[in-house]
Amino acid sequence: MAKSAEELLIYLFDEILPKHGMNLRVKQKELSLEMLRALRENKLALCEAEVGTGKTHAYILALTVHNIYSNKKAPAVISTSTIALQKALTEEYIPQISGILLEHHVIDRPLSFVVRKGKRHYVCDYRLKIYETSIKNLQREADADLILELARLGEPGDGRIDLDNSTLTSYVKGRINVLRCNQSCPYFLLCRFMILKKECMTGSFDFQIANHNYILADLIGQRQGKKPLFPGYGAMVFDESHKLLDAARQMYSTVWDEQDAETIVTLSEGNRRAAVVDELIVLRGQFAEYNRKIFGRLAGDLAGNHTREGSRSEIVIRSVEKIHMRNMAKALEQLPLSYQENGGQKMRLQSLKKRCQELADKLTVFLNSDNYICWMEKRENGRLALCAVPMELEQVLFRDLWSRQIPVIVTSGTMSVRENFTHFKRTTGISFASQSRIMETSKPSPFDFQSNGLLYIPERMPFPNIRDNRYIQAAMEEIIQIVSATHGHTLILFTSYWLMERVFYGLKEQLSDYPLFLMGRGRLDVIRKFRRSGNGVLFASDSAGEGIDLAGDILSSLIVVKLPFPVPDPVMEYQRNQYDDFDLYRREIIIPEMLIKLRQWFGRGIRREKDTAVFSILDSRASLRGRYRAEILNTLPAMPVTDRLMDVADFIISKKADSYFMDKEREEE
């Protein structure tokens, strides 16, 4: 049976796929065969596949062939980091493979899939009807398009209830999405969300697709005794696995916002009966005062309006703060009881109980802070939050993810450092798994970087201190010359929003010959405008350095202003304290993190076989005398290296067609 599965997979790559324009890629076939073996032998497979290898097709085919020959038919779960990959899976990869296999009678029905998301992403039929009625009653002409969209969302079938496919504003989505479901809802029996949820749990889909956070939420929930979010599945794939640790740190973190107490106080104000007002006022006052004292004692330098958002400060929770927390916990027990004993609205009481229990659970974490890395941070709304993540997160991940006895494929274009997976395995907890169960493979990019790429590292850059005007000026001068040499078509990546904005506005007039774009936090719409510009220059942060496909000539120059070393934070500080030797810590933690990020960034430059691009690093630490030059050159794809701008200009002239040098307006003329 195993041999038959392998023979079928080889036949697909050698004979069938080439008939449909998918030329044989030897490394892709090798990768898919190793994935198939991992599925068959119940392995934990680390499968690094650099850009252009075709890892997505590889695991879809391996999963499909494995399920054909498996005695136990079960869906596979595919976990991603980005919505872009989920769309590619559902709109391109899976339908394409399904059509080919159907045509050649390898399967007798189309491959089926469903994308799994949190309930807030879906329409609530009851809330939709209430909101739609309220808008219609206003009888405003300006609401005509809104009413049409609400009517479209209310049409029969579950295909329209995904709010991510809607053009509605975030405010409107928040008025009509699913919050809670219970049998008292008049739409309960016909609720499209509940019907979809039940269908998802039947196991009828070949692939259940979700993001890393949703997968982890399911595992955490099961650990807490909640019902599973997925039916039994036979295999897992973690694609874009280089982002898995970030998702884990987010999902396993406890965040206690200082506004949590305000919400509870507001909920407890609903009871106006004179007999209990005094008791509730006292309880609320004590509760709010404990909250104020805790945040006041721990805020330190983050207090006040002078500290920028996103700032973090490591904290130690001492006995005084723990006393206040225990007193808060007692108040949390009393508030719902006092409210319940003296009447009150049922729904409000349920919300109060839920909020009190949630905060009580958070207090338990901080009362046991010896097992957590704790810090205070200023949130985007300017308010403070206490945060904690388990010190032994790696062991937690092993327990929840890697110790289960199902085959798992872990894949990404950037997992190894110095030609091994040691860093990735250590940080994700895979190192705790039995070595006999772990498989490792790495497939290089099939793209010809030697001919199609050029690495430019100037030798005249000062040390990259973003507070040094001399460095900023030198970086700006280099950017002007590189953009001129490449005729635009440039993505400039920064590690600092502050520096990005400083350089953008400093160069706005000097680069006026090109369409300029500044990508702030979450501004993915700017990517679309840049793609349409033809010869634009995009100033962006890390969010544009991963998971974005800018194939063709639109991106022919990638500039890394500063090497992407990880930003110090409380987790890194904890890791630092585990090492007696700082040089060892730098070698095992700091440098690998930088190299992985740099490889991700460079992966934006050449996305197709015929793409050509110049890569520039404006950081003296990558220069001939730079400390990290050897590590960087050994990590990046092999390509010519120069410090001459003339070589950059000559490369572009030699590689690009005449149309490349015409801006979009001239082309349209």
C-alpha cells in the first residue's frame, strides 16, 4: 500500500501535472515524497522549502494521496499565518489540484475544504435582521447601498455569512456579527452560522483551513475542558511556520487591561434598588481602588502621556501587589452575588459573571507570577495592560502540539539557521519530541539568483544608529542613488516606524519623479496601490517583509535599511538571563532571529523564475569589515556582491526590457 501511494505521487509529478502546464520540479517532487513518508510513518516533519519550491502543491498532493490509500479516512487541518495564503489555498491551489485529479480519475469527487474562523467573523441572522430593520426605519437615501448589502448577507445559504468578504465598515460588522448563541434565539433552528458549525464538525471536508491562532485556541480550550473546534483529523500542516512562535506567544499570553475593571464596574451599576445601592457602591469603590493601586505601583516609567504606545517594561509582582490582587479576587466573588441576590437584568448579570470570572482567571496567573514572564505595556489606545507568558512556553507547546500521535508537517521558506533546525526546534518546543519521530529536510530555491540577483552592500555607511543624523543622512543619500539606478520599482524595509517616516518625508521632494507610498501599521491597501503604480517606491515596515507576493518587475529593488535584529522585550530579557555568556546568547538567539527575518525579507525580491532584482543592505555590519557579513552571505541565496552603484545600474539595464523604463503614465499614452 505504501509503495502504491508513492508510485501514484511520482506518476502525478512525472506524467499528469506536466500536461497541465506544471513543469516537473525535482525538488518539489522530492519534498512531496518526503511529506508522504512523514504522513505514512506518523512523523513530525520539518520541511523547509525556499521560495519557488512549490511547497503548497507538495503538501496538498501528499495529503490527498495519503488519504486515498489510508484505511482511516480523516480530514487534514492546514494552519496558516496569513489570509493571503488562505485565499490562495481556497481560490487557486486546492481547486486546481482537484480539477486535475478529477479529470484523470484519481479521485471521484472534488476536494472539499472549509475555512475556520472565530464566530465574530460571521453574520448573526438575528442581529442582522434587527439592524437591517432599524436602518430601513430611518428612511435615509444615503443608506441605500448599505441596505442592499445587508439584504445580500441575509440571502439563504451559508455562503454569504462570512463578513471578511463584505465591504461593510468595522462598525456595521460589529453590529451584525455573532456574539453568543443559545436556544432562546428565535433563529436558533435555522441559524446559518449554527448550520455551518455543525457541518464543519461532521468531518465531511478534506481540508479544514485555519490560522495558527485558531488552532492554538482550540488546543487551549480543550485543555480547559471545552468542546473541540474541529472534528477528529488525521494530519496537520503548519504552513508559514516561522510565524508560529509569535502566534503562540500571543495565544498563551494573559493580558489584563486596566479597563477590565471599568467594564465590570459599569456592568454592576444596573441595579438601582435603594436597599442594595450602598453595598454595591462600597464593593465597586474597593474594587476600582485595588485596580488603581496595582497599576499605579507597577506602571513605573509607562505612566503618563509622555510614553509612546507599544512601550514595554518588565515587572516583578511583589507581596504588596499580590495582597491587592487577592482583595480584588474577593470583590470579584461578591459583585455578582450582591447583584444576583437583589434582582437585576438577567442578561446583564450573565455578562457580569462572565467578566468577573475572566478577570479572576487573570488574577490567578499574576498571583502565580513566579512561573511567568511578566511585563507592563502601553496599548494602542494609550491605556496600560499587565501581560504574562509562561516561562516554559516551549514545554507547553510540546505538550499541546507535538506530543499528540498524529503526523504533522511543519513547513516554511525560512526555518533553518546555519544549515540546521536547532534554533527552530528549541524555540517551538519540538526539541522535546523523540528524535526518532522528527524528520528534517530542506529544499533550496530553484531560482537562478546567481544570474538574476545582485547584492549591493556599500562600504561607506556609518554604524546604523537611528539617532545619529550622520547615519540617517547617509542612508537617505544611498536610497536616492539606488532608486535612481533601478528607476523606481523599489521596496524599502525599515525596522523602525520612526525612521521610516523620517526618511520618507525627508526624501519626498527629491524622489518626486516616482510615485511614493508610505505603509503604516496594517495599511495593506497601500500594497495594491504600489502594485498598480508600475515604478513606485514603497516605504514599509516588517509587515511588508513577509507573506506578500510582488512578482514581476514591480519589485526589482529591495532595500534593507538596517539589519532586522529582534527588538529587546521582556521575553528576550528572560532568555538573556538563561545564558551566562552574552556572546553565546547572541549566537544562539539574537543572530538566528535576525537571519531568519532577513531571509524572509529577501524572499520578496524574486518571486518567479524569470524575475530579476537588486538587493541592498545599508548596514555597515554587513560590509567587508562588518561583524555579520560571513553569516549573512552564507544564509542568503548565492549571488554576485558589489559595493559599486554603477554595477546596480548596469544590472538593471542588462536585465530589463525597454518597457521597464517607461512610467505608467507614458505607457498609457
